[in-house]
Amino acid sequence: MIDLSGLGLLAHAVAAAERGWHVFPLRPRDKRPAGHASSRCPRTGRCEDGHKTPEQRATTDVDLLAAAWTHAPYNIGIATGPSGLLVVDLDTLKATDEKGTPDGVALFEALCERAGQAVPLTHRVRTARGGMHLYFTQPAGQRLGNTAGRLGRHIDTRGWGGYVVAPGSTTADGTYEVLDDRPPAPLPVWVLDALTVRPKPVRATTAPPATLSVRASRYAAAALRGEVDNVARAADGTRNATLLAAARALGRLVASGDLARQDVQEALSRAAAGNATQSQRYYDDVITRGLDWSIAHNPAGTRSAA
């Protein structure tokens, strides 16, 4: 007897295939690919000549999709590489993130601003946990793979060797939904540069001790030292995002009165100067924007315990 519960998912799978995107089944209500793992491959059937990965099994053949989705209510995976896509995955915050840390969406908006570009208008999908997938076409002659944190914290990319969960799929966290159905835009040049320019080796840099004009709690002083060290040791390609995150994290302590704004600005500015690839004015502007945002979103409250 045919299970009809997956026919709505089949419609979403076919819609993706009609865009030329290569589709394969994920486990029902899960993000993991359906089928066997390489370690348990029987080397029979489709794998007679060797194990077929989800990327290799992905297809635009509607008949094959119909056969799969009438068998079970699979979630939908899009193999980004064969589909000619580079998807920027903007994640939500984790429970372990410090208050004031920007999520993937906020950080990507800040990176666009720093690049002097508007946030791209492209195909957008809301993820089950409230994050966002931005779909772009891969540049001609490029074969971009996956990255984790290359553009910044809570920002990953999916290309060759990767996949994304497609709209219509549902997990315990919710449903993947289309926010903007326009065709994917070409990948912005500044994003391509950030993904392809090889970072320079990080010099063993130690930030100078921060001078405090107010008596800070042990927690606030340690937080300042930690964020300053993070900025001083940040690799090329991650420094701007690290500096912005540090300013936003420390701005919370400025708002509470645990740290003086001038102390934070001077300490972060010196740390950024140690491995500078931009002008000092550029870094100081990032610091100012980060502190302004954090102070505005964290009104003065109780001072931290010593």
C-alpha cells in the first residue's frame, strides 16, 4: 500500500528539481541522508561499482523522485555542488554564546556594510531553528566547497561535497520555509574573495595589557583580556568579524558600568593594530559600531559580581 503522507514533500522535491537542483532523500523528520553509510555499504544495486554518496545519488529525474517519496515521507536534501549553488548558512546563537554576540544574520549584515554593499536580494529559506539560508549561484570556473566559520562565527557555506535541507522539510525544531522565492543571485564578489583568498599565517601576537580607568570586577577584567587576545590572534579573513564580536560582547559590560568605554575602545584598537591589514580608522569604526549596538541593546543594569 502506498504511503500518501509524503506526497506534499514530493511536490517540494519536484519543485526543487524543476529549478535544476539535484535532490536526494533525507530521513523522515531528520537532517541526515536516508540510506546506508559507506561503512555498511553492501556493494550491490546502485552501489555495485562502489558506494554512492548522497551527492552522487542526487537527481533531477522526476520519476526517480516519485518512486522515492511514495515509498516514505522523506525530508528533502539539495546537493549544492551539482546544483551549481553556494548556500550561505546563517545560524542562530547557541546556548553557550555570550550575551551580545551577533547571530549569523546580524554578522552577515555587518559584513555587507563593511564591504560597502547592500544585503543581497536572493533566494532565501528560513531554517527550522530560525536561521537563514541564502542561495547563490557558483561563479563560472569555480568549484567552491564547504566552509565553517570562514566568513565569521555562526556563518557556514555549503557547496561541493555538501547539501542543505530544502523547504517543506520538517524536523523536531520546525519546518524549512521559503522567505523569498526569487532565483538565486550570483555570489557577491566580496564573498567569493573572502572564501578563496588564502589567509596569511597568524603571527604569534600578544596584546599589550589593557589600562583600566575604573575599578573593574575580576570577571570584567578577564573578559576584556580574553576579547583583546582574541582580536590580537585573529587570522586574516576573520579579524573584522572577531573585532565586531568582541566590541559587542564588551559593550554589555560598558552598559552595566563594569568597564569604561574609552578603556575598551583603546584596548581593542591596539589589539587590532598588531596584525593590521586595514587602516586604523577602519578598525576604530568597527569598534564604535559594535559598542554602540551593544550599549543600545543592553541598558544599564546591575554590576557584575567580583
